[in-house]
Amino acid sequence: MKKYFLLLTILLAAVACSRTPEHDAGPLPVIIETDMGNDIDDALALAVAYKAENEGKIRILAVGCHKLSDTPARYVDILNTYYGHPEIEVAMSLTPVKESSNYTDYTVAPCSMGFAESKGGKFSEPVKLYRKLLSEARDNSVCFISLGFGTTLAQLLDSPGDEYSPLTGKELVAKKAKTLSVMAGSYGEKKRAEYNVTNDIPAMQKVFAEWPVEIVQNPFEIGKQVIFPCGPIEENLGFEGPNPVVEAYKLYNKMPYDRPSWDILSVAYLLEPELFTKSAAGRVSVDDKGYTHFTPDETGRHYVLSATLDQPQALKEYIIGMSVK
């Protein structure tokens, strides 16, 4: 009997030693930044994130919306509520951009499908919210996913100490954040000043120059390689009754149509990084016209993603699987 208990003790100790800190830490805490409304890939990206949360892979702390309109934030609130996470904080950033957001406007209109909201149209100021969430987090744990402009992240870096932490924003990010997965920039044969960069060039310059932890850049070209097909939408993403992502997809463009998966891939990277090709370390800079430039540097904290060989097909299959019920 003593030998049995000794063997059991050794086995339990071995299992404990084999567990990594990442495993013990549980789901990755994430903060998502989105310019919800100007393209449908933001909505699909959140659908993937909700499934990842339901599977215990991530925990969404907050979603910040980059429009001078409350309908994108209200639409995000609808998504959070519909997918079973009304507790997720929603912030409305005061960015320079106000656009017609056809699918967010219609899905929150009084004559809409009757989707429920939980926040009552009251949304947080993002910098203060992010500082609070970071101060409460474990060190080196919070992953940011940027699917929009650099405005709020730049403001966070510049923020002073407050009631949540005496640290500056840059110091707080350095202490608490782990990775910034950002959809931004372009490196294709056709030179392109990409949309997420050009809407606030000084902010994105600051983010790439000063963000104190790892940045993984998902450039424009991969999203064009990985096309989200209309088929799952026509099957209502596997849900019964109206689904706000499906209804938004139908409102965004004339059906049937397929769409590049730009923003979705920045979520997918945190979930399955092995599906991508990741560059060596380097430094990304943003010029005054909004073009991004990558310079290899073994001391750099920046990495650029690409998809080669059969990776686009594998990514397509993965994001479809993660967007359906």
C-alpha cells in the first residue's frame, strides 16, 4: 500500500510539473478594438471570438468601437447579448471617423429583428476602462486585438496615472499586456496605404513606435487570400431564428457574396498561431502617407504574418468552423 501511495504521489508531481504557466492561467484575457460598421469582417471576427470564449480559449474583457456614432457600440452590445455574454464591457471611442454603418444602423433600428441590448445605450470611455482592466489583470497576460484604428491605443499609451494605477499607460501596458494582434498595413506588390492606418496615421505611428510589448501584424494581403464564403451565412451559421451576424451580412451587400477575412484573421492568430507563417523579429514603421515598412531586427518586437502553400485553405476551414454554432 505504501508503494502504491508513493507511486501516486510521484505521478501527481509529474503531472503538476508538466503543466505550463499558460495552462494554469486559463483562458487568454483579450480586449478587442473594432471599427465595426464599415465592413462585415468585424462582425464575423466577433462571432469567432465568442465561440473561442465558449470553448474556454479566451475571455473577452471589453470591446471598443471606433466611430462617432453609437449604433456600432449598440450593435456590439447586441452581439454580446445574443451570444450569451452581456457582461462584456463595451466602450465607444471618440475617433475622427463617422461613417454610414448600414448594417449596424439597421440591426439596432426600432423596426429591426428585435435583438436585445443589455447596456441601455450607456458605454464606457475606453482609456479609463482599459486602465482599470489592465490594473486588475495578471502581469504579462492581456492580449489586445486591434481591428480598427490606432486612436485609442495611442491615447492609452499617453494616459497618466489614475485611481486604478500610478503607472503611466505605457508602463501599465508593459507590465500587464502580452501581445497586440493588429490588422493593419500592406506589403503587396501593389503599394497600399491601408484603411486602418490612414484613418489616424499619427496614432498608428505612435502605436508601432512605442507599444512596449510584442506586436503581430496581420497585413491586408492575407485577408484577400482567405475568403469567407457565403454558404455558412445562407445556413444561418447553424443557429435557429434570426442571428445578428447573419442579418448584418445580408444588409452589408447584395446576396449572395463572399468576403475577404481581414479582421477575422487577427482573432484566429491568437487562437491557432501555427496556421500562419510568422516573420523573424523586426521593426514596423508607419510613414506620413500611411504606408507600413518592415525592417528585420533581431532585437525588434514586431512580427509580420503571411499565409503560404496550403495555409490559406486551412485558415478558411478554421474560421468557418469557428463561426458556426
